[in-house]
Amino acid sequence: MYISRQLKQQNIAEYLLYMWQVEDLIRANGCDIGQIRRNVVDTYPSLTDPQRQELTQWYEDLINMMHDEGVMQKGHLQINKNIIVWLTDLHLRLLRSPKFPYYSAAYYKALPFIVELRAKGADRDVPELETCFDAMYGVWMLKLQKKEVSEDTQKAVKAISDLLAMLAGYYIKGKKGELDLD
């Protein structure tokens, strides 16, 4: 919760990936708040009792949302899907604007990799940006498992990561009222 707050302020792309990890962490603990408390919350010895209660409540709220939205086994919470929607809207507006040629260049550099991912079985019904986030998350999981990531995949992830980093920067500027798309 504390990390998510900080990431949401600083880097929306990292925030979304973190929240996907939290969803998987909840699933790995059987969507059980008792297990979350033992395996996650209690591993932070520096938390005060009120902080521990607040963190537990945050996980419990997420578990309830996952249950209510039918994403206990797979999928993403609507709050996380909304971020993809917002980012996709911003992405399309940046591409339409002649003021952001570097963003367009980053997109066209990543596009062949996005097309390849979608051709290899990525869900074509989701926005392209979700495909990008899926790729980033998948490579992150491989690295956590200490599995090898091919040079071609690293190249693709670099292009996608650069695009998402740029988009995240524009998102923050937009939130601050510092982004003129017209």
C-alpha cells in the first residue's frame, strides 16, 4: 500500500506492474487475509500497529474487490484496467498530436515487437498498451525466477520499456496540468 501510493505519484507504469504483482501475491496466498497477514504484513517489522492494521485492511479490500469482480483466479481488477484505459487514451492523443514526435518515434520503434507479441498469442482484444504491460510483467517474472531472457526479448522489452517510460512521464505531466496536447 505504501509502495503503491508512492509509485502512483511517481511512475504510473511501475504502479500498474506493482499492482499486478499484488494481485498475483494475493492469489498465491489463496485470497486469504490470514495468510496475507502472516506471509506479507507480518514481514514488515518496522510497521506500527496502526500501519499494520491499515495495510491489512488494504489487502482485505483488494481481496473483496477481486472476489466481487470475479478475478480470484486470473484477470485484473477494474481499478487497474482503468489505468490501461487512461493510458491508452493519452497514448492515442500523443500519437495524434504533432507536438510529440519523439513519442511517436518510440511507439513506431516498439510497434514491430507489439505486433509480434500479438501474433504469438497475446490477446488481440486488449489494447496494445496492455500487450506492452503483459510483456514487461512476463519478463519481470522470468527474471524473478532467474530464468534466461533471450537477447531478442531483451531488445523488445527495451523498446517497449522506453515507450512506457515516456508515456508515464507524460501522464504525470498531464496530472500536473503541464501537458498541452492541442
